[in-house]
Amino acid sequence: MELIRKYFPGLSRDQDDRFSRLLELYPEWNKKINVISRKDISFLEERHILHSLSLAKVVRFSPGTVILDAGTGGGLPGIPLAILFTGSEFLLADSVGKKINVVNAIINELELQNASAVNSRYESIQRRFDFITGRAVTNLMDFTLPLKKLIKPEGKNSIENGLLYLKGGDLTAELNVLGAEFRVIKISGFFTEEFFSTKQIIHLYHFK
């Protein structure tokens, strides 16, 4: 919990307890079903939980905000964000059933009332959202095209409704053909650990 407490010092007791439990649950589940790379599980707090929480440095979701975590895998970034933003609603979707089983189990064990998970391809989801998050699910084009129609036009937060995508590397070529406005935010501006030196948040909005 050292890094989470360092960068998010205002956690409530319930939030602190849930993050502590989350750091126990993922290794337990990962022994049964590989939802996080085995070589990365020892870096769980930094490379997965804190990485997910970097989105909270870009926007503090207002109460009532509805977020889809598309291609959630083992529940990242959706579960850490749901712990932090208890007044927002999170739907976590993935096409791999065994991963969603783990996500549902973790949601239940943490008693997260503001999060639910569905075994579904995100392209099949019909409802609309304020934000859609993703964490290196696929290339930006394949992620954005089926999802941009699910974004609500009017927002209630400090930034425009849209996609919030976590990915490293040079994304210039991908971004320039997407037909949207965008911002590229370097996570190293929030977290000083070496792991984040090449990590970015892509905020896509105002789709054509």
C-alpha cells in the first residue's frame, strides 16, 4: 500500500481497507486463473493498481458518472477506480468468461456496490456512458471505432466525455487518423517511478 497511500493520501478507511484486500486477492486468484502476467504479479501495486489509478489524476469522476471499462481483463482499471470513486457507476466488460468470473468474485469480496461485470464483447454493449476506459486492449483504431457511438454527448465532469486509454509508445500515427480531438498526458507527470516514464493516458473526445 506504500505507493497508493503516497499518491492518494486522502483515502477513507473503507478505501484503504479495500485496496489492501485487493493486493491480497489478485495473487490468490492468479494462482488459479492467470489474469495478470506471472512475471508482473510481484509488481502488482505499481504496474497494475497504481497504473489504473493514474486516470484519477486526469479526472475526478463526479457522482453519477457512468463508466465502461472495455476489455477489462482481470478488472483493471475498473476495480481500482470503483474503489476510489464510490459515487460513480462502473460496468466492466470482457469476452473471456473465466476472467469475468474472477472480476465478479473480487467485486463481491470487496462488496463494491458501484461495480458490475458482464461477459460480453464490448462492441455488443448497447447503453451509453460518460467515459470508456481501456488498458492496452488493442490498437487505438480497433478500440475506438466500435465504442465512440456509446459516448454520451453531454458531460458533467471537468473534462469532456470520451475515451480514456492507457498505452505506452509513440501513438502519433494512430491518433491522427481517428477523427477526434485528443490529448496525450504523460503519467510520469504524476508518478515518479521509472515504470511510468513511457506510459501515457490518451483522452479522445468530440468524435466526428
